[in-house]
Amino acid sequence: MTDPQNGGPEVVAEGGLVAELQHMTAEERAEHDAEVAEVVAPDREIDVEVGQTLLEVDNVTMRFGGLVALDQISFDIRRGEILGLIGPNGAGKTTCFNAMTGVYRPTSGEVRLEGNALGKTSRHGITQLGIARTFQNIRLFSEMTALENVVVGTDARHKTSLLGALLRLPRHHREEKAAVEKAMALLEFVGIADRAADRAKNLPYGYQRRLEIARALATEPKLLCLDEPAAGFNPAEKEDLMGLIRTIRDDGYTVLLIEHDMKLVMGVTDRIVVLEFGKKIAEGVPAEIRENPAVIAAYLGVPDDDVA
């Protein structure tokens, strides 16, 4: 499925897939959904079992001149869970995210994926190792279609050399065809297949958020990191997003979620880590965090001693 004019992916006609789905019987739709799930399901080599530690943040400190943005932060993420990372503005959540994904290198301490220190691994190398992220401020290729944006994400798993791509060798053709099929399946997985042919800049805001998630999933991550995915959403959109995040976890992914909306965090996470002023002040299941005096104090802006 390539465009002979420019060698790029052939875009599925807008509305074609939607019309086809609308005319399916319940049995046909169930069979179709199973096929989509099979295409979306990643063929990932993960060295830890479900429930075991996938990623460790071990005594990570980040200093920017005289400012200590993270102060000996330690927590782990277990395979198959949704972990929430929360805290008031300026708590250090995004800095921690950036230290984990290679944007920053910790001043001290280590981040380990499946027991292996990431050290000085580049951001591209970290993506290849299995950590993908979205951004608080959406970063899409605005002039490319939704489908093309997701196809870009599949490049992280391609094995064709630069020369092979330039010469358009058979392996390149096979990988390109598989990439388009997987990208289309991912767009359907996140609920925006009907806009596959639209340029990213023309998509509604909520669709752009889902597109960024689809592109991250295209890299076949072991850990999917979502940075405030519900920012700008109305309550109905947030409910839909919670459902999508659960579906992503149920499909075999591990999720790290940074989010300000406490209702969303409490409703979708398995465990929560709370930061304040660059320090970890609490960790536990949502019910424990909800009643934790230090967390209440951090969010209400009152001293711990004043919280019942």
C-alpha cells in the first residue's frame, strides 16, 4: 500500500472504514475487533513477568545550577500496571518524566529498565529500548495526515538500512506495507480511524491527543508514558480517555500517567507516587493516597500539622 507518486503510505479514503464498520453484524464486528487487536498487539521481548519491576527510578537527583528539581527520588513501575505520578505545580513531575525518557541526564542516581541502567542512552535509543511518551503540549507533524504520523512511529522498529530504503529493496516494501496496516489498526484502536486521511492540524483537539497516543504505541513500547493527556478535555472526554487508558493496559502495556485531574488519576491508576517540591512524599494505592495527610496538605497548601 504505497503511493507511486511519492513513495509514501497510501492514505485510506476518509469515511470508507467507518461506513464498512457501520454495516457489520455484531459477529462480524467482533471478528474485526479481534483482528485489529492482533495487529495492534506488539511483538515485544520483555524480560520481566507481569507484576515484576519493569523500571526503577533509584535515588535520582536533578540539579539546575543551585535549584534542586528532584531530590533523591526513588520508585518503581511494575509490568502490567497503571502508575500515577502526581503533585502540585512545580512538584517535579515533568522533570522526573524527562529524566526517565532521556531529555535530561540525572545529576546523580540511576534509571533502570529491566535492570539495565539507561545512563547516557540517547532519547532515540531509549525509544528503541521500549519507553515511549506523549507530551503536555501536543507535538505532531501538523502537515502530515493522521495515518502518516502513526507510520512515523513504526520506524523505531524497522530494520531496513538507509541504503535499503533509498534503493527501495524488498524488505523496505514489506516493512512499509506492514507499517501502514499497523498504523491504520492503531488509529482504529484509539477511535479515530475515520480521520486517517486528515492532516493532523485539522483534527479536533481531542483527536490530536489520541493521535499522539497512537503514534507512541506504534513504537511498541514496554512502558507508555503519558504527560497530562487529559489537559483541555471536558468531563465526557476525560471519561472516554480513562476507558482508553484501561484498554491500553488490558492490551498488555504498562502505563505511567502524569495528570492534574485527581478524579481521573484516582479512577484509572493502580498505584500513585506523589511529589512535592522535588521530593517524594507518598506512595500507595489510590485509597491510601486519598487519605494521606501529607498529600492533603500539599494540595490544600496548608502545613501537615494542620491536617487532621
